Amino acid sequence: MTMAESDRQVPWQTYYGPNLGYVQEQYENFVKDPASVDPTYRQLFEQWGEPPQAEENGVPAFFEKYGGPMVVQPATDAGLLRKAVTAGKLVSNIRAYGHLAADIDPLGLSPKADTGLLEPAFYGLTEQDLKAFSASLIWDSAPQDALNGWDAIQKLREAYTGPLAFEFTHIHDEKERGWLNRKAESGWNADPLNVEEREALLGRLVEVEQFEEFLHKTFVGQKRFSIEGNDVLVPLIDEVIHSVIQAGANHVLMGMAHRGRLNVLAHVLGKPYSKVFAEFHHSPNKDMIPSEGSTGINYGWTGDVKYHLGADRYVQEGEAVRARLTLANNPSHLEYVNPVVQGFARAAQEDRSTPGYPVQDVNKAATILMHGDAAFPGEGIVAETLNFKDLRGFSNGGTIHIIVNNRLGFTTDSSDSRSTHYASDLAKGFEIPIIHVNADNPEACIAAARIAAEYRNRFKKDFLIDLIGYRRYGHNETDDPETTQPLVYRKVKQHLTVSNLYGKYLAEQGVVEASFRDRLVEEVQTRLKAAYEEAKNHPKEEPVEDKRRPDNDKLKLQTGVPVARLQELNEALLKWPANFRVYPKLSKILQRRKTALNAGEKIDWSLAETLAFASILADGRPIRMSGQDAERATFAHRNLVLHDPETGDVYCPLHALPQAKASFAIYNSPLSEAGVLGFEYGYNVYSPETMVIWEAQFGDFANCAQVIFDQFISAGQAKWRQKSSLVMLLPHAAEGQGPEHTSARLERFLQLAADDNWTVANLSSAAQYFHLLRSQAALCGTDQARPLVLMSPKSLIRNNRVASSAAELSDGSFRPILEQTGLGGRTDRVERIVLCSGKMAIDLEEALEKEGSGELDWLHIIRVEQLYPFPEQEIKAVLKRFSHVKELLWVQEEPKNMGAWTYMEPRLRAVAPQGAEVNYQGRPERSSPASGYQHVHSVEQQNIIQYALKKISNKNNIPLGR
């Protein structure tokens, strides 16, 4: 090795005398605990190993080996060493806090931060002090032109305080952080755009700007939630899409709120200008809305405002690469689309064609989520979704997050909307790298996009870009922002648009002529005007058609499975690997299933579910299931993932099922309802052929996901023609466990029920559950697909009255209503017909058995298993048999203002025989779903049952609920 080489490669040459002793002492500390030494020395030891251990005649061993000057530093050089260590601290702080001095504020709104930590003087260092060190001593990857410590500090400051601001020090993985630091320290413009790329970038910015200006002038006063102030978002997305597709992504899934959505739809998703303009013409252009009498008005199609709509587009990259771009539909609930898009991505990445867990390839799909600066720290759904990043059942190989930061939330300043310095600070807790970038510097934004995409492609993890711009108009274009932010908007009015700024910059650099931007503006305006003329003369669109008509709704699906086949499936499910031990207590329970399908035996709820899953997989339908305790189930009945108590190994019998022709995925989810339910909805929408199931720990907790129920699952078909067959299992029953472990809020799902948007059921039989699951699976991916909301049981899971025979699983199909056996035989004597559902039906059956069948010929009971769609014809057919009915009595365990009563009452009145009363029996109206006292619950429940089964003379009958 020459001395020139050693000067650049081996740092120990600068240490001798006491300095060398100090370094040797630090190395000993490093060997014991690397974290105990300064990061600068830690990096030196990791790169160069142990320093020289001996001196001969006062000459460091380094020079004995490599040759060189024989100059020995005096013993008084400890001060110089301290300064070197201090310079290392300065380098660390530039990396950690350089962002505070970065040029990332387009309008100059932020007060200047205290950046003393970035100044050598703060550490008592002078220029001369720093020039005394080799650059490589304090910066191991210093460039060749950094001749000393002073040069190194200047170059690092330049790298960390430009139009890109980096926050990487919270990344714990040394390899990742090293890669990120090298990217930052190589200079944001290390790979500059060529002339063609710069011209194209300016052209894109002109398109974005002119589109907004055209809408502003042409459709005066109409809302569009302009992108202006963050125009560079569009070319930034273009760059990310290009990068991830080149890395192998066949699907790019995107989610965003309404700001800038029209521009993204037009320029990224390729939605024709004419269609966008036509949507603004909704009032004068009658051809653009469904005509009177069309399915659009009368059946299920309501549509949504233009700035909530999504789109799909296929793009071609080169000769061979074709990718699908998807922008998800999103309501005004801003960030709630995040988990939905994450579900899209996971569905696109998985191969579900073989048994076992699906095979995931994270390179197949990439996710881009655009956030608001107020919403990102403000809405808890963001944190729920970020938490998916490393979870086995929910990760997707990295999402690129972009905060479209206009520094306002409607009229609320950042100082009132978050407690953190940056809108992005939440992401630090999830170790997501962050780049803040000035939205008025388009080339810096492209550089940020390239770093983000390369990091995602390399490390398969999330990355965040905080795109800091401003908002040129109010929250919407009808709002005057100067009433609340007068000083901000004084600056905005005087501030040139980014296309003007960038066009001027390119002209000054001699890249384009001064008139180049003006020509681009003229060309874009010509295209916009032509599209507007097309929109005005738009031909009639095809009428909206929803093929899920009521008249062909109820497919008569035969869902029975022959007993012999069920026995084969059951036998296979009870075969476990020879070297796998099942927990002994659980093993005994499962082994009882061996004879469950024999004559005279019964199949309980859990076995019915398992056999339904097995038969669905044997039919070739993939299944995905998640919930906070889905593998075992809240009530310990499912146990589809077995644990070896000796080794900790796990085994899922459905994965080894010989008859299975598709994947089965089951995951315990994080403690999140909104995030997980949104994810499963997204997965199902993007993979409609998959049976997707979400189970709430208790139905009571499902209301934490109310936005997903209200805005997506119940209304997605009506607003966006977005089909779903998602199954939701919501444990529900009044069993004396208090107000928070009783009710899945059945009334809310029934209130949302309309336009055949979903099925709501409350069952009383394992066979019914078996058939309903198989029926739902058969509808997946068809025009008849709709979500299923099931009030699933708790204590009934192990109630023998709910268990069914093998014959009940092998014959027939799901029945919307069941009649109570042993009643209604004397049709001419029945005066009261009780209608109920779920556990209430079983409670009544138990009471009937205790009372005996005598003197009950006046009574009949109908179990309404399917609440919505209301089984009108089936109930009418039963009522028709009883000519002397005086009363229809709805009996429920919920309070009167909850449960199904307010939904059932008008429908029962509509089908009630002439002269028959419709009455209610249940708990009175309450603000809380249940009592917190077991004895109060028991007394109330007994009173309900006694009233329902007691014949009351006409003169004493005081009906409730009239």
C-alpha cells in the first residue's frame, strides 16, 4: 500500500502517543459494548478493526507496517483529539438536525429554527481546527475533493440543508441507515435530469396548472379541491410509478383524499378531459345523469361527487411491461381509504391457487398513499394502517407515503392541528425514512421520488415524502381563506406558480428558450378547449345497470354436501403430522369430532364452520380470514391453528387437506377494527373471487370501524359500483356480560340496509351457518355478490340445541326462516305467532321444553334467520296456514330502541293477517345496551320469555310497543 492510498484508507496513521492510547481504550470499550462509544469511533472500528497495539522507539506500528514519516506528536496533543471527537458530534448532528436549516418552505411561513447545533462554533471549533483533520476521520465516505475536516463539514451542510431535508436517524437498521445517508450525502442532484427530462417535467407542470385554471374559469364557483400549490405532486407520482413498474410491479395501487384528485385522475389515470368536464355539466346536461325510470334512479345507483371517484388504467412501459394503475374511490373521510388500498395491494401480490397460505410476491404490486398534512397526524386510522408494515398477515413490501402538505387543515393552522414539529413525525415511530421537499423545486421532488422508490424496491419497506407546498385557494373554491389566513394569502397572491418558476429557471440555465413555456401553455389550452366542446356535445351514456335485481336476487343455491364427502373431509382434518403434538386438552376435544357425522350424533357450530371451510376449499374457492383472535377464536371454538406445546410449532389442518384446491389464510390481527376491516374490504374488492372473512373479538367493538361500515361496505355498490362479498362475524347476544359485551348494534346494520346492499342474519342452527357460508362463497365474484353481516353466537357455540345432524348439512340449502318444531300443528287454534331470531329463539325453545307441549296449541314460533333482505314471501307463506291469528309478537333480548324491532315493525304490519295486532316484547328503551348486573339481566330475560309463552285473555292483554 502506498502512502497516498493509506492516507485515504487507513485512519490509524493520525493516532500516536496518548492519542493512540485513548483510541485503544475506546476500542476495548467497543469490544465490550459497541453502543458505549461515540458513533464516529464506532464507525471507524467497524470499518478498520483494531488500532495498532504497540510502538517501537516511539514510532506507531502503522508506520512500521506501511512506512511513512517518523514524526511523533508530543504528549500534550490530547486537546486535538478532543476536538476530533467533537467534530464527530457535529457530523452526527448535521445528519440528525440538518433538516431544520433546509430550504423547504416555499412561502417562507415558518419561523427560523434554532440551528446552533449545526455550527462549528457551538462546539468551540474553528475553521483552522477542522482543517487540521483528515476529512475521512470524521466522514468515512468523504468525497475525494473534501481535503480536510472543514471541507467535509461544508459539504455535509450543503447535502442536508438544501431543498431536500432528510430524517433518517430514527432508522435502527445500520445497513438501511448507511444506505440512506450515502444517498443524502451524495447530493440530491447527483443524478441530474437531462434536457429531455427537464422539458417533459416543465410540460407536465404546465398541464397540471392549465387544467386547474381552465376549470376555475369555465366552471366558476364549482368545487374541485384544486391541487395548485402542490402541482408537482403529479410528476412526482409519475416518477414513483415508473420506478416501481421498472422494478417489476404489475399493479400500482393508490389512495388519496379529494385535494388534487381530479388532476391525478386526468393526468396519472388518463381520465379524458371531456369526461371530467362532463361531470361538471351534471345540471344542464340531462344526458349525463340517469333518466327518470332508469335503474340509476330506482334501484341502487346513487353515484358520488366527482372528487371522490377512483379509476383504473393500464399503462405500457417499453415492449414487455404492462401494469394496472388503480386509484381507489374514497369518501370525504380522508385517510380511511388507506387500509383499503393496503388490502388491494396484498390481494394483488398473492397467488391463491394452491393449498396452504397464499404465496406472496411483494414485487407484483406497489402502493402509493397520499395524505393530508392535518389528517396524517390527526386521524387515528393512519397509525392503524402504518402498523401493518411488518405484520405477517398485512404487510405488502413497502408503501410510499406522500404528505400533500399545504400547511392548512380547512381553516386550521398547523399549530392548532398537531403537537409535533412536522406533519410526518408519526412515521418516525414506525421507523419509516422521511424526506421533506420543497414543492417549488420540481427537480428536487423528482430526486425524492427516486430515492423513495429505490428504497422501497431494495428494502421492501415504507418510505415517506413530505411534499411541502401551499394551497392557492380556500379549502374549496367557494371558500374565502383570507378571513382566517390573511397574511398567508397575501403571500400566495404574490407568489409565482411552480411552472412559471421552473420555466424561468430553465430559461436562465439556457436549457430552453424563454418562449418555450408559453408555447406549452398554448398547446395545452387548445387541447382543453377541444375537450370542452366534446363534453358539451357528449352522446348519451349507457344507462346505469345493476344486475342484482330483486326479481333474480335469491338464487336457489343447493349448498348441501353429501355425508360421505363430509366424512372424508372430517377424517382428513383430524390427521396431524407424526412429529406434531397437539395440546392434550384440545386434542381430546378435537378427537370427539371423529364420530360427529354418525347417525344420532350432532355437529356443533365450530365443526360446521370447519367443514364449510373445508368444502369451500375443495370447491376451489380461496378463503382469507382475520380478526384479533381468529386462529383460536374469542370463545376458543375454532382452533384452526394448532400449537405444539413442546416445540412451539404450529399446524393448520386445512393447509394439509388433500381435497383443497385453493389457499386458506388465517391471521390474528392487530388490535384494530377500522384498519383491519378496511384492509379486508380492500382485499375482497380487489380479489372478488376470494371469500374474505373478518371476525370481531366482540360485536360491541365493531363500532370502532363505523366509518368503514357506513362509507364503504354498505354504500360502496351504490356510490361506486364497487362489489364486495365480505363476511363479517360479529358476536352478539345478551348473556349478562354487561353493556360492552352484549350488542353488535344490529339496529345500525338494519338501518343501513337498502337497495339489496348486504345480507344481515342472526342464526339459531349450525346447519344454517354451514349453508350460509357455502352460499356466500358461491356468490363471490358474481354479479349477485353482496356483503354478509352475521350476528354470530357466543354461548350458543356449545349449546346442543344449535348443533345439527349430518343430514341437515348434506340436504337442502340456507333457509331465511325456520319454524319451531312441536308447535303450530293445530293451525285452526293458533292465535299468537312469535317471531324472533338468534339466541332469543333458543331461549324460547328451552323454556318450551321446561313448560311441556301441553296447552300451547294457541302458539307458533317463527325464527327469522335472515333479517335483511326481509323474507316477506316466506313469512307470508307461513302466516297463510293460520287463519285465526290475532297477534304477531316480535320478541327480542335487546332494548326496544335497539335490535331489530324498529326495522321489523313496519314490515310485520305489512304482512300481518287482517285484524291481527303487531306487538313487541323485550327490554324497554335504554341508552345502554344491557345491564351490568347478572341478576338484573336474568330477571329481565325471564320476564321476556314468560310473557311470550303466556296466553293472555283479550280483556287483560295490554300490548307493548304500540
